[in-house]
Amino acid sequence: MAIKKDDMKRNSLSAKRGVILLSFFMALLLIALVGRLGFLTIVKGDEYRRIAEEQQYSGSKIASSRGAIYDCNMNVLAQTASVWLIYINPSKVTDKNREDVIRGLVDILGVDEQELREDIAERSSYGYFKIKSEVEYTEKTAIMEYAREKEITDVIFNDPDTKRYYPDGTLASTVIGFTGDDGFGLYGLEYFYDEKLTGVDGKVFTLQDGLSYELENGNKIMYDPVNGEHHVLTLDNEIQTILRSACITALQDNEAENVYGVVMNTKTGAVLGMCNVPDYDSNDPFTISDQKTLDKIAELLDEEEKNKAISEARFSQWKNKAVADFYYPGSVYKVFLVAGAMEEGAIDENTSYTCHGTITVGDRTVKDYNPIGHGAETPLTLLVNSCNTFSVYVGQRMGIELFYKYFDAFGFTEKTGIDLPGEGTPVAGVTYHSPEISFTNSNLVSVSFGQSNQVTPMQVATAVSAIGNGGKLMKPFIVQKTVDESGNTISETEAEVKRQVVSSSTAATVASYMEEVVKRGTGTNAYVAGYHVAGKTGTSEKTGVEEIKYIASFAGFAPSDDPEITVVIVIDAPGGARYSGGDIAAPVAGEVFEKVLPYLGIDPSYSEEELAKLSEPAPNLVGKTVSAAKAELAYSDHTVRVIGSGDTVVAQSPEYGRSTPANGVIVLYTEENMPEQTAQVPNFIGMTVAQANQVAVNRGFNIKISGSSFSSSSVVAYKQEYAEGSELELGSFITVYFKTSGISD
């Protein structure tokens, strides 16, 4: 059949249209391909190049070194030490070498044999299994030598590892904190400054072929690690040791639940020592250190309760209570009450008040600890006698708004801002009364003598330092500076004045009152001969507990005319018969002052009365006849003891120039190379100064008197340097600590 011309035309047109459409689509496809290629090479080129390189390179981490932590004298408090990780290739363990592998790991590394056998059996196809981390050098060397000896070096391997090490793990553990198994900080400064201490890990990339094998001549790309910054603290190891030792003694002697202590530079806010006991060992933080706590946990029969108690005990011992815990300051707050009232003119130095033992405000009657009253008083004797009724009177003269103004100004409504984690946050209506929420005239009565409003030991330390620092409230700090590996300073903390709370003249007046508190008031047990200590004691009752418990505290500074250090001691829930701040906290502070001030190079300044009762240099008696030596000593009150049958003094104790008590003992030796003459140390506890001195001289010893006063009949010994029965050379010195007993505040 013949094809019509019209049909041929239509077919030809359709073919042309198809070619045109195909060409159009081909052009679109080409444009899309070119566009895609351009997008991949220009826009995404860098990304895909990086992906390709990552596929070609095998990457591994180069661990950075965690920065060390030092005290102010560059003594190491925390550092990273080199250790090793021991691992095995279970797939290489055979019937032939199995017992050698197990025996070496069990005997040298101390792993559990049964668990090891099970782990090897379960992982027979594995190429890697960790046996033990943080292995010391001696253990690592021993196990690898054993592997070579038994020809199992294809089974047992080691890799470098690191371990955080604390040379004296308990010294400042609640401040320093600790790190976890991953090396990151979990508590304390280790947590607070974790990012700066950690640094940045480096990396090394090695070229590999398509089968992921490293090419021998392949290029390596390395990114060096940036090590962590070293942190130099304001803490001083020696001061920290003195403070911790005093706090531990207070904890034990008073059967207390906790004892907190702070030593601070009065003028800068730098923390020189900070202690919370019971504490723990930063090298072993999960072990509970307090035996009383362990005994209580052991009594629990329910496993769930026991686990809960263990967890709570751990968190409790890790907690830095000196910055975290709130308590009622008691009469310590009277210092700030008087300062604020004098600054505002509510009272002055001559304001008089007669204490009859009680005061009634509205429907509330407050009793003083002295039931018959203190009689006529001024602001000076308010602090010296720690009079509650006078404090209430002053609080009423100030009123709510003015009282709150200075409670706020001294820093009790805010964090101190110290660079430590876990600082307690004051909350209006919870830890303290504010005019906007809960402050009433009834509250004003109790807060005036330190009840009802709560504070932290750190807040008290900064506030009392403001009195000693001319009225300037400082921001406390504990990191002095950060340095790099070469010792170059990266950053440094500058002393920061937060505000002027009271005038310098008001601060000086209140400081002089505080010195009188220690000279003749409730703070006499903090007295240190030769140093003018200013302070205030406090006793408050705890709330929220089933039985009646107390808080005993002391806060002060020295030397009072030019303060260098502030000391705060808080004894939480003492269990003994005595619980007042003046009785048990002030002696602890006195011991700290007595040891820290000379250590800092602050020379004592003795009054004539103190000099007369203290000591004098021993004369040079060596080479003189015994009769001549006795004649020379006849002009003093010294007791003479002669050892030997010779006529001439060949040695003496105490040696020439050594300060000796004016009525002490001097031992004269008259024969060369005589064996050391000793005697047993007596028990001085409970004796007066005169009694202790006489007993010491009779035994052939000299005592160094430390503490409250040298003359009062109520002053008795409560601690001695050497235990009863210790053997000491005749003429030796024994420090005996005295305090006034029965102080009520």
C-alpha cells in the first residue's frame, strides 16, 4: 500500500522533533553534569579532599599532659605521672602458652585468676583485651621481662598511660579534689579548672594503602598536643599542715562531727590554708576515711541502705564544707553588728547600757548566758563579755533596714566568689531574712546575737578580714597564677576590693575591741604571747537535728595593729561536755596563730609583763667550775642539776643562748662523752602553769608555755607536745598548751 505524502511529512516532523527534544535533554544533562562537577570541585572540594585524605591516612591521638598543681612555694600538690596499660591479644593464647600467660598476669599484676580464665575463654577470637591500667614501672618491667622469658611477647603488650598523683593525698584533699579514670576533674580545683588543666590532645596521621596498611615511605601529618596549664595556688603547705593538724586534734578531742578551718591573708583575700576534717585521700577518694562513719555503715543490715549510706558518706567527705555549709555564727556576728551600728551613729564608743541578764522586746524575752547580768556596759564590753541583751538593744536601735544594710554589705547575702566549686548560695527567706520576704521585729531580736541568719565559714573569713583591713571587703581567691611548662606566667590573680563596708576609723575601733576580747574576754584561749591577736568567739545551736547539738567557732586576725592573717575555726557538733566557742574553738585558733605567725617571719612584740614571765637566754657555763656556775645561777630562779663527778662544766642543757624559763632547769655535765641522761615525760594535763612548771623542773625538763594566760588560777593544761612516758634528754623543752576552762561563749 502506498504511503501518503502527508503521512511522510508527519513522520519526518515527528523525527525532527524527537531529535530536537533529545538534543535538548542531552544539553540539560550536560549542563547538570557540568554544574554538579563544578559544585563538587569548587563548593565541596575542600570537604571531599579532607574525606579522601582521612581515608588515606590512619589517625591516632597524642595525649596532652594535664597541668600540675603547686602550692605557693612550688611544692607539688597534684601532678601527672607516667604509668602503663597492660593488655593481651586473646586470639594468640593457645593451649601451649595459656598457663604461662595466666600465671604471669596473676602473680605479677595481682589480677583475679578465675575472672582472667573466663575472660580469655570468652574472648578467644579478640585481638585486644585490657588487663590492668595505671601499672607502675616496676610492675610493667617485671611482666614484660616475664613475657620475653616465656616467649609470649605476641600475647602480652604494654602502652604508655598516665595517672594523676597527689604526693600528700590528704593534706588539702577537699580543696584539690581528684580526677576520674578518664583523667578529667571530678571534684575541687581539679573540677573547677578542668579545662585549663586538661589541655588539648594532639594527633598523628599516617598514609595508608587501599587495604589500610601503613605505607613505609608515606608522609606523616602531626598536630602537637597543647599541655595543660600549671596552677600555682596561694595555699602554703606548711600553713596547711599546721591548720590540718590543729583541726584533727580538735575533731578527736571534742568528739566532733566536723571541723572546718580557714587561714587567709587579711589584706589580699589570698587563702593560705583551708581544711575540712574528716577528709580523704585524693589518691583513693572512694575509700571512706572516717572510722566512726565506717562503723555506723557496718551496723546496717539492709544492702540497699548500706549502699545508700556509702554513697552519702563519700559525697560528704568530698564536700568542701568551709565554702559550702551554712551555720548560725552565734556571737561572732556581734563584731559586724557593732561595726555597722557605730558606722551609722546608732551607737558610739560611749554608749552605755546596763545588763540585768534579760531583755524583753514585744512578746520575746532574751536571757543572757550570765543570769545575773554584766552590769554597766559600753560597746567595748559588749564584745568582751559577749553580752546578748546589749546586742538585742543595739539591734533595736538600728532597726530592720539598717541591720540588713550591713548584713548585706559584709557579704552575707551573696557568694564570696572564691574560685572553688560548690560554694553555698545564700537564699533570701531560707538562709537569711530580708525585708522583702521574712524580716520581722521578732527576727531582729535573734539575728542581733547571731541566731536565725546563716553564713558560711568562708563568708565569715572575708567579713572579719574587712574589719582588720580598714573596712575593705576583699574577694577571696586560691589560684595565684597559671604558668606554662617553661615557668612563664600565663595569667595572674590580682587582689580585688569588692567594696568599702565601714570606714577605716570604725574598723580600727572595732579591731581594738576584738583585741580586748582575746586579752580579757571570751577569747582568752586564743591569746599568744608576743602577738596581739584580735578575735571573737561564738556558740550557736544547730537546727533540724533530733538531739541538741551546737556549733563552736572563733574568728579573728593578728597582729591586731597591722593584720597579716585571718583565722576562722568552726567545730561542728562537739560531743564532749564542753561546746562553747571560747572553750574549744579559741584554743585551736591560738595554736594556729602561734605557729603560723613566726613561720611568716612576723616577729613577736612582748610587753614588759610578758617578758618578765617568759624566758631569758641561758648563760655560757661551759669551761667554768661547778661552784662558779652555781654561783652565777644563784642570781636567777633556775634549778641546777649536775651530772657527773668532775669539777668543770664540759656541756650544758639548754645550750648557751637558748631561751629558758626564768624558773626552769639547767643541766650541767662534768664528764666528757657521758651517755645521754634521760627521764620520762610526766602528764601535765589539768595542771595550772605553776604546777606544770614545778613538775617539769623536778623531772629535769623545761616547759614552754603556750595559750591563754600565765597567771590565772583557772588556766589549766589541755595538751602537751610529747606524750606521757616519752623518754627525753634532761634539760629538754616540752611545749604545754593552756586554756581557761568554763568560758561560756
